[in-house]
Amino acid sequence: MIPAGDAPARNFPGARFPKSARLTKRPEFLAVFGASAPLFGQFLVVHVRDLAAARPTGARLGITVPKATGDSVRRNAVRRRLRESFRKFRHLLPEGLDLAVNTKKNTAAAESAALDQDLRRILKKAGYLA
């Protein structure tokens, strides 16, 4: 049996989503929101801040899900699906990139694949994914 902390990464490099890969504090979110114009998708609004020179570590993600999305169960499900989507391609993003993702009201009804596709499309359009 593998201890919980030593569980192997699944299917791709950099598959973990450690705390260092998250935006957790309000000032971090505000800095990202103020750094760029929002990028709009069908289900998501993404703000990007590129700190490659100042912080050469992996990309970080912060998620905000408004109460209009649904009850806490639905909001947490949306967060889990977005974290999983980000985790799959985090290793492909440039170093020092901070993403703040805000969901739209219709996000709770979206399938995981649709959220994944929407996030990838936004980041490709912005030039952060190939």
C-alpha cells in the first residue's frame, strides 16, 4: 500500500496540485485581477498575471465561484472540476503565470470536458498554450 502523501502522479508529468500552485489570499487575487483585462469564455472569465521574471515557479490557479452558481455542493463540484482540468496541463504553461478564474452562472450545468475545453481555448487564444 502506498501512503497517501506518496501517491503516484496519474498519466502525465506534474500531475499534482500542491498548495504552492494555488492562489489563496485576497491580495493575490486582487493583484491578478488588476494586472490584465479579463479573457472571456462560454463558462469562464480568466484573468492572467505573468510574473516569469519575478517568480520562476510553476503556474498558479485561483478559482472564484459566485453563489449564483448554486448551493455549496454545486460550487465545490465546479471548483474540483476546474482544479482537475488545470492540473492536467499545468506543466504546459509558462513559469510564473497566475490565473484567477471566475465562473459564470451556467457553469454548474457544464460537463467537465466542456470546462476543460473552455479553459484551454481561453489560454490558447491568449497565447499561453500551444
